[in-house]
Amino acid sequence: MSLKHRHLAVALLLLALVPEVCPAQASKPAATGTPAPAHAAPAEPLPGAPASSTSSAPGTSTNPDCTGGACDLQPSHITSVNPPPAPAAPWSLPERFRWMAEMLLMVIAAVACYFGVSLVHKIERQTRYAEEAAQAATEAAKAALLLAENQAKADRPWLLVTAEPMPGSNNNFSIIATNRGRSPARVVSLVDCIAIVQDESELPIEPIFKTDPRAPLAPMLLLPGESANIKSFSRDEVKSICENPEEVLRIEEWEEKIFLYGVVVYSALSAPSRESFESGWCCWYIHGRQKSGMIMAGPPEYNKHT
């Protein structure tokens, strides 16, 4: 074969290979991302060249989804991938100052809460101490008042009434009031009564007087330790208080008893309000056939002191 014929055969071979390369390039997008044309017309074979088995028939598409006729080239499937996270931008200076200010405010608020709670506890303790101190002061004031009252009672006059025989006589008796207190006493009024009953249980529950209280005939002042006669009674007076001789006989036989009772009202000279006190007394006169006696007796209501 001559050189001319060889060159012609190589050209025909190249022309036969071109239709096979073009459909392959049309079915895949270019590497640079440029889409391939919708369809590429097959190159016409040169006269005398054998038909390629891979060449497409006229009017047909290489896309397998198309059943007939010309179809547009379907776009390639593109899968998107999440990009890597971008690095955090650095804080600006105002943001840093804002963060520092917020942290500082939080610290100040925490410290303020701590001191507030501590202050509340201190106030509670101080309130409790103040209440305890007020309670102690109240108790001390009550104790001081009680002490003052007791001291006043201790310094006040106290009149005690006793029955004693008159000197030089065995049948005459005196009712004597003695100041046993620490300050002088002034007798304000006197009252007494005589009752004849079978026993002291028959006496009234409360003393009953037939006369009103009377002031002493002469001012009666009793210094501490001094005494004064407030009533006298003798054997000769028994007949005068009895209604008949039979009653005198019953007294001599102790079938009936003679009780003398009364009340002495007095006050302290040093008391600015002139507060008065009372001393009750009750005596049983014992009448014998020849001799007599007198002792303190009677219910408690007849011998009470204020």
C-alpha cells in the first residue's frame, strides 16, 4: 500500500471513532461544571466507511428515559454538603466590657444578698435580746414594787389586841391594843359588842354590831411598842348583861358563854393617803362560881387583821 493510501485509511479510522466519543461526552457534564448540549448530531460517515455499531439513529436520543423522539438532556444530580462551621468571631471590646459589667453586678448582688440575710438575722437576735431585756426589766420592776410594798408593810403599824387581867384584881379584865409595828399608829374608831350563846359556833358568820363605830374620847396615838386599853369588863357586869337570874345560872354552869368581840380601826401617821387598817378581836369570858377568866377565842372572821 502506498503512503497516500495509508494516510487515507488513518483519516477514515479517525472519522469512524469520532461519533463514539461525542455521545459519551454528551452524556456526562464537563469537569468544569458546563452542561453538555441537549443532543449532538451524529457525524455523517464518510462514503465508503463502515457504519459504526455505536452510532445513534437519526431522530433518536441517547437518554434511556426517553422512549422515542428527541428529549432534552436531564440536568445532572447535585448533592449539597454542609460547609464546615465558620470559626467564632472574636469578642469586640464593648462586648467584653458588657460581660465584665454583668459578672460584676452578679457578684455585687450575691454579696448584697449575703449581707442582707446576715443583717436580718442580726436584727432578729437584737429584737430577741431587747424582748428578753424588757421582760427582765418588767420582772425587776415587779420585784422592786413587791419589795417596796413589803417594806411599807414592814414599816407600817400593826395593832394586836389581847385580853389581860387588871393589876390588883383577879375578876376584872382589860382589852388592850398594842402597836407591834415600826411606825406610830393613830386609833381612828372603836366598836364592840357582847353576845351570849351556847358555843362559839352559834355566833354569826360575820360580826354583827348593835352600835356604830365611835371615835376615842381622847386622841389615841400609839408609838411602836406602846399599848392602850380599849375596853374593860368585870365580874360585876355579868348580871347587868343577863336578862334574868336563870341566865346567870346557866352561865355559871357553862351552859351558855359570854363572848366579847370588836374591831379597832387605825392608820399610820406617816401615810400620806391616811390609809386605814383594821384589827378584829374576840374574847371568851369564863365565869366561875368564885373566880373568872378571859381568853382570846372566836372564829377567824372575828380575829382577822388588815
